Amino acid sequence: MKHRPSQSDYNGESSGSPPLGEPVFLAVGFLRRAHGLQGEMVMDILTDFPERLVRGKIVYAGDEHVRLTIRSLRSRGKQVLIAFEEIGDPESAAPYRNQYLFVRSDEIPPLPEGEYYHHELLGLNVFTPGGKRLGTLVEILETGANDVYIIRDEDSASELLVPAVQEFILEIRLAERMIIISPPEWL
């Protein structure tokens, strides 16, 4: 069972589906500063799918979600240099400094069956096979080996950490906004 993120907040906090539906925008990068004289910007990559950021791709910058078209993208160590059709010099790039770069959630391709974007899972109610509600999935930690789900019970303010492996995650029902887990025996 794979769970692949498409978006996480730059500060390490996860964002997820609001109760009424999917988010409209998903962060894919964080624009740092202008680079050079042609309006390129240094950007941190926040997506597991950087190959989807290509020339001609429409993206949205900042809290106002300003529509921009990618002109070019090239690697620069752990960051990339990105240029937009609408920005041709460092002065035009300045308003986008320290802003997130987004894509629309309704434009991302579906994942194979059994794989989920993190924003699809966050906010889902978590139950045992017997129907006992354990709380809400509030955060997903990426550990390398496997993700770990943080489930918070709002009533008791307690948190439950569950490895996101088939042994514990029995079923995910997106349409019903629920996850069925078999809690680890140490709980």
C-alpha cells in the first residue's frame, strides 16, 4: 500500500482536504529569490513529482494564486531555477519572493489503485474494524521506510501513531471519508 504526497506545507505542517471537499491548490514549490537578469527564480521543490513541472505548465504563485506559465526549469543542486513567461527581469520577480508555487488539485493525474495523495487522506475519520472511532488523521510523517499516520482524538486530545503498512491499515474509503485500521497491539 503506497501513499504518495503531493503537497505539504513548507514548514513541515501537512495540509489536507477541508471537510467540504478537495483543496483547490496544492503547493509544489517555494520561490526563494530572483537569480540572474532574466527573471529566473530559485525554488525549493515540495512535490514528489517534479517531472510534472515542465515548459508551458500553468502554475499559481502566492496567496493570490497569480497565474503563471513556466518558461524554463533547470536543476541547481537541491533546488531548481525556474522562469516564467510573465517575468522577464529581477524586478518583476520580486513580488513572488518567499511565496509558494501551486498547481490546481483538479489538474493532477490520478494515482494507481491503492495509492493516495496525502491531501486525500488528511482529515479522514479513523475506525477499528468493530466500528470504534479512534479520531481523525491529522498528519502524515514521512520516515523513509514507511509513512506514519498521526491520528488525533479531539475528545481526549490524545494522539495515536500508526505505521502506514498493510498490517495496520486495512481499508481506505475515500468516498466515505474513513480509514479502517487494526491498531498495533502495544496500544
